[in-house]
Amino acid sequence: CNMCTEKGEHNPHMFHRLKDHLDIRHGIKETNNKIIRAYFTEIPTVRPFPYYLPYIKPIAETWLNEQIVLIPKSRDMVATWQVIAYYTWDTYFHRSRQNFFQSEKSGKAKALVRRAEFILKQMPRFLQLHKFTYGVGEANSGQLMIHGIESEIIGLPQGPDQIRMYHPSGIFSDESAFQAQAGETFAAIKP
């Protein structure tokens, strides 16, 4: 909100109901959508990672030092982006890595792999060491291949049978609390 910013407030909130915000916060009762949108500045889609958040560093340190990491999270914490960034780094800068992104459905797993591709596409030129390609992968769940170093990120839908035949370098199970067979999957991947 441009009005909040003008008052010196640093308002980190995302406004999905712009009209309600203007009415409640500023007493402006406007109905014209074009005028309403003029009060707000859209946040750029591509922007720096919010390293200043207090939980980012502890998650990073834990991810680097522990074999199993569980992160209780809620929306808008950027925790999913954070973990995807770590696995993307691991896959892109280390030879012969096979990391998996598992989610409730194949479409969600595919979206996670797409985020990894997005991160690689945004890297500065001096870090672009390897060519990579994205494909839909098995079960239409996404696959990101890093050429020249034989590393990959593979998306998988939920379930222990999806992952049991592999010996991955790492596994990111997103929103495992919503996966019907999360316990069985964990038992299958733990060895």
C-alpha cells in the first residue's frame, strides 16, 4: 500500500482484498478498481531472498548439519522456497546427486521441480556452470537434469512405493502432514 509506505510504515502484508484494506486502514471507500489499484505497488515476481527473517539461518544450519530435518511451517514463511534452494544448490554444484521432491500429488511435485528450474534460470551468469533441462518426468511429476555432472532432481507423488527402489542423495517431502502414507514413506526412505 503506497499510503502505508508514505507514513513511514513498512507494511509486509500481502493484500488480496485491496478495497477492504483501503476502507479499514485508511477510510477510503472507493469502488473503481482502476483507482483502487493506483493506491498499491505490485511486488516484483523475481526479488531477493528474504535472508533477514529470523528463522532462515537456523533452518540453513540445521539442513547442512543434520540428516533428517522436520520443519513445522505455515504459509508465507518461504520455507518451501528455502529448502528447494538448498536442494537445487546441492544438485547443481555437486556431481552425481539424485534429489527427490515428493508431494501429495504429481502436479504439486512437478511445481516444486519447476521452482528449482526457476532458481537456476535466475542465477547470475558467473554461476551458470552447467546446462540443465526440465522435463515432465515419470508420472508427470517433473525432472530437472544437470548435464555434465549427472545430477538430477526428480518429482514424485506421495507413497512409499514411489521412492523405495531408489537410493537418493536427499529427499524433500513437502507438506508431509497431508500425505496419507507419510509414515510408511518415511520408513521406506530412512535406510
